[in-house]
Amino acid sequence: MAPAPAKVTWTDTLYDIYYNLAMLGMFFLVMYVMLWPGCYRNENATPEEKADCQHPGLPGGEVFDVVEVLFLGTVGGRIVSQVFRLPALLGMLIAGYVLKNIIPDQLNGISSSTNSTLRNMALAIIMIRAGMGLDLKKLRENASMMGILSCVPCICEALTVMCITQLFFESYNLTFGLLLGFCLADVSPAVTTPLLIDFHENGYGTSKGIPTILLAAGSVNSVLAIVFYSVVWEFAMSGTLDGEKLGEIIGVKLFVQIFGVGVGAGLAAGVVVSYSWTAAGKAWKRFMLMFLVAMALLFGFKRIGHGGGGTLAVLTFGATVQHLKRAETGIDSTAAVSSIIGYLWSNVGSIMLFTLLGASVDQTKLDGKIVGFGFLTVLIGLVGRCIATWLSAMPLREWTFKEKCFTMVTWCPKATVQAALATHALDFVNKSVKDRKPEYVNNDSFVQLMTDRAEVILTTAVLSIIMTAPLFAVLMSITGKLWLTQEDAPLVGAAAEVSEPPATTIGSSVAAPAGAAADGRPRKRSRGDSLQAVAAEFMGEGADAAASSTQAPAADPPAGEARRERGISLPVTLAKVIGARVPEDPILEEPGPDGNRRRRGVSMQDAAARMS
């Protein structure tokens, strides 16, 4: 019989807080010493040289700001998720917005290239995870419906926005209205993908393949929005576009990004990596192989000017690797890699992506009149998108009314593409003025017209992020559990290779494979997993190392017993936010004076007295 775990006391809690803060301070100290520039160490440097010397590890430096984003994004996510019981990404978005707009002179050290690189790295992690979670069988059965769900709402929202802009913005013609429409017509994978993956892993809607269909359709929707935006951009900025050039742009972009190199590169990379799987050895080596290939695909397509194709290539790459390994061995041997990817996404990738998205909102760019009309434009565009989504889902007779409503909610969040394209037009106008292009020279009225149009795109895109990302992230997390039918969690794979002994039932002398439960079913990562268990799986040390340090999550209390008193003291909240251990009953360990009911709170003085 396994020994009972040691009881956590308030001494342990305060020690954890002290330890975490000490380690954070040590990290900053090491970064400070390693990155101390030579101009600071040079005693003969002039004050002007020292003033111009940028220290990346000091406040205002790039390294300091990246660590600040990671730390404060974590704190914001913990406060919102554990205190207010809302999705953590909402707290990360708020933390980024506060850092950029409320606290002065923050995040100025992060360059636009570093910002873009960090967000693309996080996007690569989540797209690998999404690809490995796709059910290709369900996808083949609903391929036509996936195409309808991705195309019809995207085009209908763009056309709706184009019509509305003619009423609200005097400087807008149909071309710029359509340009704004396709800028807003994307559904953000950064918001929807993590939630859909969680629903898939927990069995919500899996019997009908709803998370899988929406994951794939959302990726195609993003590619379509970027492709059509690029096509309209050529016409909007040049003013003329003949039929031959239009056909060339549409044909090349659609072929390269969707039906050609995008999917083809993902398939080819998946085949190569799947045959290199055994040679890669341990789980962490396999993860690094997949991550580096995904980064090469994402940044390679971005380098040649087809970023949308890179996203689809990474998605196809992850799905191909998992499908080939399952077809080869009969089981999914990618579970250990999936666990590593999920852990990195939860603790690094999501924090970076959502906090930086929140920081992309600049309140100084918001004009009162444009904000009002922009709000109505986004709102009416969403109405048109929801109607088109409902009409597109009508042929799915096996889907219930609530499941179709969930699809409409899922199709509303905006963040990733809008953040990337928001400043595109304004940057182009400013660069054209600086480069003294003929149409911008000595033509102040034309420059002002193009600037006004570009600022409308910027303001409306930023407003769409503020309006939809937090709201629909919360609505998705709530409605998904209420409106989708929960089945048994799907088998996302066992971490055992073919050469490993099969898992047996509880009580057998043979242990289950790492990452799998004792009955052979894959063990889903839970909040009770210790860092040692994660490290054991990461290093591929097998089941015994992982299982010895893993405890099952706490069971729900019996009916009639209170889960926990509502009064939570400040030390408990601080401990939760900073990630320290908390006593089993953080209200009060001993019974109250009456011997029955426990008191609602414990003061700092009581806690200190009890520790002494």
C-alpha cells in the first residue's frame, strides 16, 4: 500500500512562495551578469556612450520585457482562472493590455521582429498540437461540409462589412470596404484551437467529430481570409487590376497556399519525420525534431510571402505524423510527444501568445468617432457571419440545434490575423510617403485620404480583438460543456512503442506505459501531475518514474458535503497565484470552538501564530 502523502502546512506554503521569488530573483541576476554590455564594464566609456548602450537585461531591455510578459501573463492567468473561475487567456489578454497601455514605458524594448517571432513560435506549438489531434476518418467523412463552413461565413462577413462601410465611412470605396472585410473575416486559431482541443480530449462532441471539423475548417478559413485579403490589396493599392493579373494572383496564391505547396510540404515533412521516429530515440528528441520542422515550415512560407500556407502546412504535418505512426503500429506512439507539446503550450506558448496579443492593442490609436462606427461595423459583420454559419450548418441534420449554436459561437473570436494585418495598410502608406512614390509626392489630399482609410482598418481591427477575443473565449468554454454531448474521452494514444510490453489491468505485475493509465488507456494530463512526472515523460524514462511521482487529482466531495467555504484569506489567494502548495483545508486546520463548523477565514496573525 502506498504511503499517504505528507500533509501540506502553512509553513510549506510560505516556503514555496519564498523559494519561487528567490528563484525568480536568481534568474534576473544571472541574466543581468551574462548580458551586461561591454560599454557598461568599460571604465573609459563616456556618459553619452553609456546612455546609448541598451542593456537587454535591465528594465526597458528586450530580455527583461520578454521575462516580464511571461511572468505577469502567468500571474494574470492564474488570478482569472483560480479566483474568478474564468478562462486563463482572459487574464493574459488583460495583463498584456495593462502592460502596454496602463503602465507607462513598458514593453517598449520588444522589437516588432521579436514580437512576431515569439507569436509564431507559440502558433507553431498550438498548430502541431491541433494537427496531432485531428481525426482524419471523421474529416474524410465530412470534407464537403468542412469546405462549406470555412468558405461561406468568411465571404459573407467580408461582403457585409463592405456594404456597411459605405454608410459609416465617407472616405471608403467598395475596394477598401472589401479589404477591411477580409481583414475581419478570419476566426482566430489562437483563441479557438486550445479550447477545441480540450473539448476533443475530454470527449465533448467527439461522436460527431465536431471539434475535428471545426479545427480543420478554422485553419482553411484563416488561409482563405489571408488569400483574398492579398488579392484585394493588390487592387486597392494599385488602383487598377486587369483580368489577367487578377487570375494570376488568385491562381498562384490559391494553388501555393492551399492545394499545392501548403498541404504538399506538410505531407512530405510528415512522411520524413515519421520514418525518422525510431532513430530520434527519446520523447524529448522526437519533440525537438517535430518542433524544428514545424518552425522551418512556418517561417519558410512566411519568408516567401505565403504565411497562410505555412499554418496549413504545420497542421498537415502534425496530422500526417500521428496518422502514419498509428497506421504502422496499430496504436498511437506519439502520446509522450503530445504531452510535452501540451505542457509547453499551457506553461509557455499560450502565455506568450495571448499576453502579446493583449499588448498589441494601443489605446492611443483609438479615435472616438471611428470607434463608434467601428463597433457597429464589427457587430453587424458578426451578425452576417452567424447567419451564414447557421445556413451552412443546416445540411448537417445529425447536429442538434445547440451544436449549431456552438458552431456560431466558435466562428466569432478574432485575434491572430487581425493583429497581424491591423497596421499593414498604415505602414504601407507611411513607407510610400517616405520613399516618395510618384502618386504620393505633392499630393497631400491623396496622402490624407489613404491615411484615413488605413487608420480605419487599424482601429476597427484592434476593436474587433477587444470585442471578441475575451468574450467569445469565455462563451466557448461555457457553451461547449453545456451544448456538446460528452462521450468517453477519445484514445489520444498510448506512449508505448511496439517493442514495449502491453499495458495490463490494475494489480498486474506489468506496469502501464508512460503516459497511459493502468488499464492501457491513455492517461490525460491532470492538474495533480507533479513536475517530476512531466520530466520523466519528457526524458522518456518510462512509466515507473512517471507513476511514482504522479498522484490522481482530488475526487469530488460526496453529495451533501461542502467543497470549500467561500471565505478565502489573502494568504491562500497569494499562494494560488504564485503557484505554491496550499494546505488541504486552507480555511483552518483545527475545528472551531463549537467543534463542528470551521471559521470562514484565517488572519495573517493567526497563520503566523500557528506556524510558531
